[in-house]
Amino acid sequence: MWLKRAYQAISSSFPQGTPMSSSFAELFEESLKTIEMNSGSIITGVITDIDKDWVTVHTGLKSEGIISKDEFLDDNGETSISIGDEVKVSLEAVEDGFGATKLSREKARAAESWIILDAALKAEEAVIGIISGKVKGGFTVEVQGLRAFLPGALIDVRPVRDTSHLENKPLEFKVIKLDQKRNNVVVSRRAVMEQVNTDERDEMLANLEEGMTVKGLIKNLTDYGAFVDLGGIDGLLHITDMSWKRIKHPSEIVNVGDDVDVKILKFDRERNRVSLGMKQMGEDPWADITGRYPQGARTKATVTNLTDYGCFAELEDGVEGLVHVSEMDWTNKNIHPSKVVQLGDKVEVMILEIDQERRRISLGVKQCFMNPWDEFGTTNKKGDKITGNIKSITDFGIFIGLNGGIDGLVHLSDISWDKAGEEAVRCYTKGDEVETVILSIDSERERISLGIKQLGDDPFLRFVTEFGKGSIVIGSVAKVNAKEATISLSEGIDAILKVTELSQEKVDDATKILKEGDEVETKIINVDSKNRTISLSIKAKDVDEEKTAVKEHKKSEAENISPTTIGDLIKAQMDNKED
């Protein structure tokens, strides 16, 4: 059987017209003369047998060659050969030492590929290849069964960061370098694209107009936008023109390889630059924004971003507003937004202000809750007694924690009637529970004034009510200096006696007359209720006493001397009226 097939194969190798009557031996010897016997020669053989792992090929030589079945696999990993098929093989050796001819289908394929690539290089024609992997400086491309090198700069007309959309699929390349001895093949996709783009670009540029809608392919993504292939010309789709809503990166909207519909926003014919827009394909959500969201209205919003100064909340697709940190909580003005809301939270907000021209909306979260100062004012009033714990003590007073998370302030001057604020505050510590009196409620300024001393009577008021201006009082010298002395009139009640009020005679130094602990009798010459001060005078008391003594003396003389004339009687009556 194999002899018959071999005969057929050899017969086919003879020149047309060769007589078939010659003996087989002669025919065989003649065939050997027509077959090039050099190693590496490409010859035609006939498949005579196919089993599980091997393919037998007869080439008209002394013996058949056995080739691995794997060398006949196509691009899909399958074999499509049959017995009797003619195949090109490479002659490795006429006799391999075991009586068999050594053949290679793989090398024959490679030789055929080199011929095809050489023809494509000379004709400047494109070949089909598949980008199969990445190497230093570029990519590997499977083309005609050979592995070629594609420099990174030659993959496209523009630098491409993400090449996933180009890998593992048939693409056109041009052969730019071929060296069979070094097994070196260099291809370029850029050359194909430039040739194609030139024709498409001319057609596109002729028909391109601002405002028109075109289809494109996302070629590359950057931090600031995406480059779109419009067919021969690239356009820039800026990140701000992708969506009405805020996005951080173009990949949130598009991916490399996506087909998109875009609008021509601007076209510079001289520089061949095209600006594209995607959001312009739909309606502007900011149109009639004030009609949909009037000032003071409440609505639901989704938290989209957190910053140190607040958070951004989306009212609808493409419409965001800012909730400033000061508008998040009534009681905590400088709280970080993350303490109140989290990304993705649905929150109720109030529309505070809309600047349609600048596309800005101010929102408030706290306004959706009752003002705790207003709420406090509805349940409490001035003069009410209230108890709370001390939250903090400052240089100017004591802060008391109240219901609703708010604080009330007891000023230093409202701690004690008889002690200075700095001294009185030392009697209190943080956490102490204290009773206070509400002095005032100012919801607008978010202030509540409290008092501790107001729980009792004012000793100053009580004293000056009993001893007003002109009263003669007795006190002791608490302290004295050259210019004045402090006189203690009662517990917690001190008055000032200036040096000029010590005597009718001139006194330069009060310490020469008074010392601490001395008891003195004085006259109250002035009361300043606002500043809570009392002024005393010994001199005024002495003057009054002298006037009183003189009057009494005159009266006594008048009583002892009877009037002798009408004039004396009239004078006596006048003196009595003055008394």
C-alpha cells in the first residue's frame, strides 16, 4: 500500500511526459536527481498515515518520515489533515541513522512564514498578528507562526497606557525589519494606523462641525480626561465634560475600548484639535435648580465626599451641595464631618443658598433639627433655678452643662457677692453639680447666662437700703495706704475713705493718722450701685457735727435771752425756722 502511495508521490515529481513504462528502480533513481537533498530544503510530501501522536509523510525518498502530530496543529489547536494530503516539510536528514528520513513540518511553516513576511516587507503590505505578551521596551506579536517584536512607541499614533483592549485579538501590522539569520522580526501597528488615519482624517475633517454628535472609541485614559478615536482623528474628552456630577477619575465613567457617543464642543481646524463632551448629550440638571430646590426646602441627599471643612452631598445626578462643618451640628462648630456622617449616608438637608451661576449650593444638616437654644427657651425662662454639672472652668467663668447638649456660662462676676471672681472660682471643680439661676437666654447668639450668687440676697443692696447716702456708720480699717483706706462696714461690705476726707486740715499721708484695725466713725457721702462702691468721709461728719453744735448753741442762747423788741422777736422766729 505504501509503495503505491510512494509511487504516486514520486510520479508526481517527474516532469510531465515522462514514460511510465520504466522500472520502479529507474524511476526512483530519476526522482532523487530532481529533489534537492540539502538539509533545510523545503519539499512536498504526502501524508500516508495518521495515528494518535504521529503523522507519517512520504516525500519520494528511500524512507518515510515521521513527524509529531503537534506540528500540524492550527491556530485553534486542532488538526485538519487527512491521509493523502500534500504538505510542505523541511528535510532535516535523508537518513537519521535508523533508516528513516527526518522531516519537520514546523520548520517548513517557518520557512513559508519568512517568505510571506519578506514579500510583505518589500510590498509594504500589512500582515495579521496577535499581541501575545509584554517584554522590556514593547510587546511580543505572533505573526505567521513567528514571534515578532513590537516597540512600545509603535503600538499607536499616541502613547497608550492601557493596552488590554488590543491584546489577544487579530490586528494589522507592518513589517519594518526582517533578519532571518538572527531570527529577528520587528513590526509596527503605528504605521498601519497612520496610513488608515490619513484617509479617514481627511474625510472626517471635511465633515466635522461644532455641535454635531459623533461616535468614537476610547483609546486612552489620563487623570484629566480621555482620548477618543473619532476615525482618523483623536479628540479630548475632558473629565469635567464627562458627567454633570463630580468624578475623581475618568475610569468612573468610561473604559479603554468603549464605544461612546460624544458631542463636538470645539474644533480648531488649524491645529486639528477637537474638544468633546459627553454630559452635553443630556439635559443640564442645573437648569431651573431654584424651582426644584427653593431656599428653606428640606430634601434627602447622599454624602459623596468628606473634607476637613465639610462634606458634599448629592441631591440628584449631577447636582451636589456643600454642607459646611459649621452647618452640621448646633453644639459642635469645629467637629470633623466624619463624626457626623459617612460616605454613602442618606441624610436630610435644608437648602440654605443657591448660586446658580457658579453652580454652588449651600446645605445645612443641623437646620433639620430644632435649635437647642430655642428649645431651651421654650421650657425655661429668666429667673428659673436650674441644676447642672460643671463641664469646664475658664479664666472668665464656669460652663455648666444643660439639657440638649448646650452650655450655660456663670461669669466670674456672678459667682459670689462678697468674693472676687478669681477667688470665688477656686471653690469649684470640674464635674461638680451646682445650682444656678437663669439670668438671660439669647438664642440668636447661642448664649445662656447663669448666676450662682443670685440664689441669695445681695448684701450690698441690703446694706445701702438700710444705710443710704448721708448715714453715719462705724467701721474698722481693713487696709490703708498713703492715698486712701479701705473701711470694712459689714461682712462683705467695704467702703473707701480717701486721704482728702480724713480731716478738715490737710493730710498728705493717711497712714500717719490710721492703721489697720482702727475703728472709725464716718459719713456715707456717695453710693455707686452700678460699680458697687461706697465713699466715706470723716471730714464731712465733723463739719456736720460742728454745724449741729453751733445751731444748738444759738438755740440755747436764744432761749435764755428774752426778746425786748419787735425786731428781736422776728429774729428769734427766723432762727427757729432755720433750725
